[in-house]
Amino acid sequence: MTGYLVRALKRLAVLAPGILIAYFSIRNIFPLFDKRLPLAIAIFLTYVLGAYVLIPAGIRLVRVVLPAKHLQAYSVTPDGFASDPVNIGIIGSRQELIAAMQAAGWTQADDHTVAHVAHQAVSVLLKRPYPAAPMSNLYLFGRRQDIGFELPLPGSRGNRHHVRFWATNYQPGNRLDITAIKWHRRQSEIRSGQRLWLGAASRDVGFAFITHNVQITHMIDPDTNAERQLIVDGLTANHRTRSIETMRLAKPYRLANRAWRGQLKSDGQLVIVRLKNT
């Protein structure tokens, strides 16, 4: 009972800033726009300012005071909400990782910059393909992904398979386990040498609202195990694997993520692929 009350209080602490900011937006910001602009534009600008600027800023402030405590089994969003499970690892250099994923049909995602986001918006409006569309940032231990790859879903515009990877060091002479993995932070060194690339693979299946700020986000297919297997099968079929082993990160679990009615499930296993020539 005590644990339930603690979780409820934490959720209220995260939800409260959103409610207060929404009230402030309707009471104070909307009238300013409404006096100067047509009603539809005033409503739209109030929504954008509240959902994409004020509420995320408020949530991040709460996360500084109440930092999210999460397992190494899954990544989190910038504001600390549970997101894609960590379910695959690939051992090799950055160049070998890119070559192996491209051989399996994946495209390296562009960095999440203003120019690339604008390109993505234009491609959506004009219904043009953008295979290297940027991904949103997810975090492990406070660090966003180092590289990402995506694979379009046949016959489905905008939906895709995707995987984000974080570069880590590991102890080659020891059996791979969670204690043998060392987080790698120096960007200049990530581009060379052998790494264990920890990945979170998932698949977009539509769109949904984010519960705490009403932003629009991708809905993720709950079965993340199948996405991991898709990558392993693709690397194997293209003769890129030297060995495959499995490491348990956690017991099988289910996550309620920040998308409305969004659920993610994982068997808690990390499948590690050692690439050839590594």
C-alpha cells in the first residue's frame, strides 16, 4: 500500500506542472493571441507554446528535483519517462556497425538538427520519402544515442522500424555481463576502435498524444522482442555475424510509456551479436 501511495504522489508531482501550465496558457496566453489573431490561429499557437515549450520545461524542472530512477533495461525520454527497452548489442567498430546495418537494408538516421527536422516536415507535407529522417533523442544514464538506423515499413508512409545505439566499452577477456560494460562518453573516441553498441529497437505503428503534455508522438508496437529478432536475422542473412550470445538484463517486463495507452513489453534479454572481423 505504501509503495502505491509513493508512486501516486510521484505521478501527481509530474502531472501537476502540466495542469498548472495548461491553466496559465488558457487564462493568460490565449487572450493575448486572441486579441491579435483569428481564433483558430490563436488556439493553435497557444497549444504549440504550451505543449511544446512550457509543459516540457516544467516537466524537466521536476525531473531535476525528482530524477527518474530506472533500470538499465530501458531507455528514457528527455523528460525521464520510460521508453524503448534495451534489447540488442553489437560488437564492432563504428564503421563495421554502419556497414553491417546498411548491408541488411537499414539507413543511418540524420542527426536531430533544425535543418533535418525541417526537411522531415517538408517531406511529410509533400508526401516525399525521407529514408534518413532524424529520430527523437532517447537517453541511457543521461546520454542520448550515438547513432540510429531505420527501415521503412512496406506500404506504410511515415511508419518504420528503428534502432538507437549507445557506444560502450567492455572487458574482452571477461564474460559479458552488466558489470563488464563501461559507458563510453568521449565523442572523439567513439568513432574508432571496438565498441559494444547497446541498442533499443522498436517499430512505429501510428501516432498518439503524449499524456503529460499533449504533444503528438509515434505509437510503438508493444512487441520489441520481434524488432530485435528482425535485426539479428538481417545481419545473419547477410553473413555479418561471427557469434551470437544472450545476456539477461531483467525479468520479463511490461512498460506503460508516455504515449496515450502505449505499452511496451520485453523478455528482459539482451542479444549480443559479434560482427565478423572484430
